[in-house]
Amino acid sequence: MRNQNWPFDKEDMAEAVKVLKAGGIILYPTDTVWGLGCDATNSLAVERIYKIKERQDSKALIVLANSAAMIANHVAEVPEVAWDIIELADKPTTIVFDQGRNLAPNLLGEDGSVAIRLSREVFSSQLCFHLRKPIVSTSANISGAPTPKIFGDIDEKILSRVDYVVKYRQEDKVAAAPSSIIKLGRGGEVKIIR
């Protein structure tokens, strides 16, 4: 059943949230490419994502939030310039902050940094809202393999390793692109990574 304000099926959302709350892994559409997701505060779930992707856990993962308050709760200090970047960004933009907090330690960078993006895409934003926590968002591919541009490009290995595959937007044929990534330094310096 669909809510008039939601373009997706309520049961699809409910099942995805149930899996996340149980520590499971979902495959879901984000504001960029299809992603592998889990509760960003659950270390065991984060560890499973690294295994699914066959990726070293020394590489940090991106986290999605659905509000300024959620970002502030998971970053030790949010520089003022971050709010300007978020407000003015005309495409999905991930910001690497110096010090993450209240998150699974194994998704942070080796220096304690965290990459967070405020999602304006309805499904991923609602996932965060219903979970009441940020969610991991890493591209749905084996490490080193091309990032799938549409659902149909996702490797069967990935599909078979997750606990739930979201139905919403599987039919989309518009190729998605990864987000921009900006790193904010302690002194307010801004570095464009991607």
C-alpha cells in the first residue's frame, strides 16, 4: 500500500527497516547509486558489509543521515562551512568530517573521520527516519569491480549475500552517479576528493 506522499510501497519500507533493526544488510536505492546498507551503529553489521564487498575494513564507509540533527549527533564538531555546503549543494555531496561519534568504530577512517551525506532522496531518507539512526551507504559491488549504474547491473554475488532487496526503483533505467566528496579540515580548509 502506498501513502499519497510516498512513491514507494509501505510494506517494502517496513521490511527494510525490520531487517536493519535486526542487524541485517539491505540492498537499496539511494540518492546516488544502489547501495548496501546497515545500521551505522552496529559493528557486526558493518563487518558483514566489508565481507559482502570483499573489501578491506581499513577503507571507511559512507553514512547517510536524514537531518541536520542526525549529522550533529554523529560528528564531534560540525564546522559552519559544512551547513553552507549542504545547503548550497546542487547534487548529492558527501562530507568527510574529522571525528565521528556514536557510530560503529569499524566504519570510521583510520584517523577517526566519518563520511556523511544528508540524503534528500525519499526512500533512503525515510529509512533513516524510521530506523532513527544513520545507515551505511556503500556501492553495491564487489570491491574493485565497476559500480553498478542501475539495479540490473548488480552482481548476482551481491544479491545473494544480502538479507533484503528493496523493490522500489528496481525498474529505473537512468544511470546514477556517485556523490561528490568534500573533506573538511580542522582549520576550516575544504578539500575536494571526488
